[in-house]
Amino acid sequence: MTDPAATPAAESPAAPEAPEAYALKRPDLPEGVPWDAAFEKAALPIAQGLGLTPHQLQGLVDFYAGHQAEAFAAAGRARQLEETRASEALRAEWGPDYTVKLSQAARAARYFGGEELVSLLNESGLGNNPQLIRAFEKAGALLGEDTLKGTGEDAGRGLAPADAMRKARELMQRPGYLKRDHPDHFDLVSEVSAMFERALGKASR
């Protein structure tokens, strides 16, 4: 039987002499999840101090990355469910006026806070909150269409009703129209609403 103590050192993996020698293979992460290089840099000396082999550390990194990817996916599913519930609640409340009121809320948000506020609402998920959407819709209604000019409602003017309807359908096929976290979402909602108003003969009122 071979004496374990006689096994050459090369056959017994050990922690590298320097943290930089780990040469980790960075895992593939979902789009939108950046690799934390600062965390990696801070963790390597600790791993070396604990005596982790490159294989052991790589296993931990892969496990952690998989956990992060699943957490990210779960958050995305929760956000999508929140968007669906918010949309369903407002559709039930506003009925056929849903598109127009949603457009008015979007224009009011842009009027009060500009692109910075719109980005904040999109990125944080606050733009899916029904109470906030109702508040912006009411604010838009109080301001009136004349005040909100220049935030999207003039898009349909100059088009024949049939052309406006075709344009609205075309815009509704774009990814940003259905995704509230898309940077073009508010603009597309406003433009689609304007096209429908033009197509239905409301833009000339």
C-alpha cells in the first residue's frame, strides 16, 4: 500500500503562493448582472489565507454565481407579476380610458421630473405602483392638455386617421411598449395614445 506521506507534493493541490495566482474563471452571468471585480479582489487573499485550492475556490465562485443568477431571475419574475397585477387593476378601474389615462400619467411624470424621474421610476420599479400611476394621472388631468404639450401628445397630428392607426399598431409591436422598465416605454405609450386619438378623431378637438 502506498504511504500517503510519500505522495509527491505536486499530487497534493494546495493554495497558491500569491492570491493573484488563483486565475479564476469568471462565470457567465445573466444580462444586467455585472461581475463584482472589487469583491473578487478582496476575496482572493482571504481564500489564500484559508488554504483553499484553486479548484475549491472555483467551485465556491460557481456556486455563488448560480445563486445570484437565480435570485436575479426570481426578482425579474416578481417584477413581471407586479407589472401584470398593476396593469390588470388599472384596466379594470379605467376601462376603455386605460391607454389615454396611462399616457397622461406618463406625460405628467416627464413634465414634473424630466428624464431623470422617468429613469428612476423605470429602474426602481416604482413606475409599476398603481397608486403612483393614479397620482400622476390626476396631476396630468389637473394640468390639462395645453400644459402637457411637448411631452408626446402632438405625435399624431398631421397624419390621416388610417395612417395614425397603422402607426399605433406598429409602435405597439416594439419591445418597449409592453415593458415598463424599458427606457422608451413612456415615450411609446404617449405616442400610441396620440395615434389612437388621431385615428378616432379626438386629436382635432
